[in-house]
Amino acid sequence: MGRLLWLGVFLAVFIWSAIGPLDRFTWFLEVVPALIGFAVLAATERRFPLTSLVYGLILIHCVILMVGGHYTYAEVPLFDWLKEPMGWERNNYDKLGHFAQGFIPAIIARELVLRLGVMKKGHWCNFFVVCFCLAFSAFYELIEWWVAIATGEGAEAFLGTQGYVWDTQSDMGFALLGAIVALLSLSRWHDRQLAQLAARG
């Protein structure tokens, strides 16, 4: 994906999400990680460019965050519509978000671990990446808890539990599943892109 296309999609979705969100505080909380990610990519693009696969995955994650911020994770219209045909009792957009929270960081972590020489490809690398993603997911749940304590009822939409008592555990479970699926489905593609990046110097 070209740089201008990436930037165009990011800015278009960001502007759309900022116009009349359902809850402005929730929008801010959900969009901040996307803005932090954007700043990190902008600061490192020249001295440490990433593979196009990783850039594309990061954009997808940003879009998921910004859509969730606009509607709140409990009220994304498409997932409201899917509730009846899928037999869901709740809006499950947050589960898509947490699956992505494992799926996308898995490839980012894999790229950093391999390129920085932390370890070589193989089972231990995969194990480390999965553990990292699960730890990242758990830490995000702690952040949600801290925000809820600090802001009280105003964080309910950010937490997105929708009355589900096992929401925190299932969130981490979806992130774990996402990390495993990413490694199983994208590792070979990622290896080819890493080789191309190394060949370009």
C-alpha cells in the first residue's frame, strides 16, 4: 500500500469518526491508540521502515479503533444487525477489536523480534510472540480498569462489557486466538516481505 493511500484512508476515517460520535469521551479513549501509532510510524518511517504487510495491518487496526470510537463498541450498527442472524445476545464488535488486538500485534512483534535479532524464526519465536500479545491484551484490560476507576460511570461505554460477566476473560481469549491465527496464516507471507525489505538494504 502506497504512503499517500495509507495516509488518505487514515485521515478520511479519522475525520469521519470525529464528526458527531455517539459519546465524545469514548471516542477520545478509543482513538488515542490510533493517534499514538500514527505518531510512532511517522517518527520511524525513514530510519526503520516496516514491511507493507505490517503497515497495512496497522491501518486496519486503526480503522477498527476509529469505527468503535465513533459508535462505541457496543453500538456499531453492522454488528447490531448481525445479532439476530448470528444468534448473538449482544453486539460483538468489541470481540472483533480484541481479536485484532492479538492478530495485528503478533505480526508487528514478529517483525521487530526477527529484525532486531532478539531471536530466530521457529517455535520459540512464535511462543514469545503469542505470550507478548496475551500480555499486551491483559495490560490493556488493566488500562480499561484504571480508566473506569478514575472516571466512574463515564467509562462504561469504553469498557463495553454490556453486562457480560466474563467480558475481560473473553477479550483476552480473542486476543490469544488472534495471535495464533496470525502466525499460522501470515508467517510465510511475512517472511517473503522481510526478505524483500532486507534485499532493498
